[in-house]
Amino acid sequence: MLAIRMRRVGSKKRPFFRLVVARSEAARDGSFLEILGSYYPRAKPAKVEVDRERVDYWVSKGARPSDTVRTLIARHLPPPAPATDVTAAAAPAPPVPRPAAPVAEPAPAAQADAAPASDAGAAPAPAPGE
């Protein structure tokens, strides 16, 4: 069975890992089939480089990512772009019709001419032009 896992290649106290495809029976730092990327945890933020296409290829062939590799890919890499239809990408979606907002009715003229109760004792305002 194939596994996608991390292989340590850094020196003492300086971890550096390669993501590799290896037989599950092989030692951690033993033989492998292909290098898929690298992981440098000491960088801030951690530096992760993975060839997403090759990971998908090996998963389709039956390789199983280890728990650590699965978490690493999920946290540090953007999800793969969904396959889009060429015809759907060329034509933009039609706009969605929106219902018209209700129009407020203007106040009746009788209410507009009536003076408010607080202005009952005040003198009327002069007409424009006087």
C-alpha cells in the first residue's frame, strides 16, 4: 500500500520535511517513489510547498495521506479550484430581477396646511417675496 507522508531531512534541532510517496512498509526516512513537496516548520509562518496536482494523482492511484499530511494540506494550502464548464464561464449569469420597492404616498394637502399644535400661538410666516 502507498502512503503520502513526511520524511525528515533537516539536521539536529532544525527540522525540515519532504512530503513523499512511499510504500507504507518502508522506514520513515527510507526509500520513496516521488517527492511531492516540502515543509519547513521553523519559518514564521511555516513554509509549505506542495504540488497539488501530483498529490491528487497519487491519491487517485490509491495512496493514502497520513493524518499529519492531511492536516498540513488542509491548513496551509487553498482548496483545489472546482472544475468549471467552459460555456458557463464565457457567458455571465443573467441578473436576478428585484421586486420594486413600494412608493410612499405624498401627504394630503389638508394636513400640510394645518399648523402643528405647538405653533398655534405663533404668527404666520410671511409669504415669499414680501
